[in-house]
Amino acid sequence: MLNGRLQHPDILAELARSGHGSKVLLCDGNYPFKTKRGPGSSLVCLNLAPGLVSVTDVLAVLVETIPIEAAAVMVPEEGPEPEIFAQFRALMPGVALDAFGRFPFYEEAADPHVSLAIATGDQRLFANLLLTIGVVPPA
């Protein structure tokens, strides 16, 4: 039995196989996760229903599980910054959000270093997040 909050066996297994520099893609409900993710990445579908499970629900558990050294977001071509970015920053203090337009973000998400893609039912626009796993320092 596990003590941590993350108990999804497929996510745990893929994170255990990932290391420094590996990437984790969190996809909103509109993201084309079938075609715009790393070629060797595993896909975990948590998109139970519209709005369930959210990207921020998944992120809140991941930040307790893995060190995050970098994060990238998809930004709209114009207009204000999506509100969800403030929630990303609150969950990952000290981690800057690298901004990419839609198609450059798809290119980043298709990187061979993406080891895991998690599809969510998040209905918020631009709720896609690409995390880079950092280093666990020696004790």
C-alpha cells in the first residue's frame, strides 16, 4: 500500500521510468493528445467527464511527487494571459512558465523526451502544461 497522494499505477510506473530531463504533458479536454505528444510517451486518460479531472488537480499531486525544473504553456495569439496560468504559478512557486504559441507548443509536446501524457477533462482554454522533471539532490 502507498502512503503518498499519487496512487495511479500507470502514472507512478511511468514516472519511475523517467529521469532528469524527461517531460510530462498535461492536456486539457481540447488537446489533440493522440497526435501531438512524444512518439514514445505513454498516455493516461483521466478525462472522465467534461471538467473532470482538471489539469490543476493533476498538477497539485505531481508537484508533491516529482521535482519540476521547468514548465511550458500554450498561449493565445492575442488577448490577456489565461487565468489558469496564475494557478500554475501558485502550484509551482519559483518555476517560470515558458510561453509558446499553439503550433510551437505542439512541437515541444512532440519531443522524444516526453515520457508521459495525461489527458484530462479540463474545459478551461489553454490549460495545457509541459513539465520538465528536475533532479533529486543527494541526501
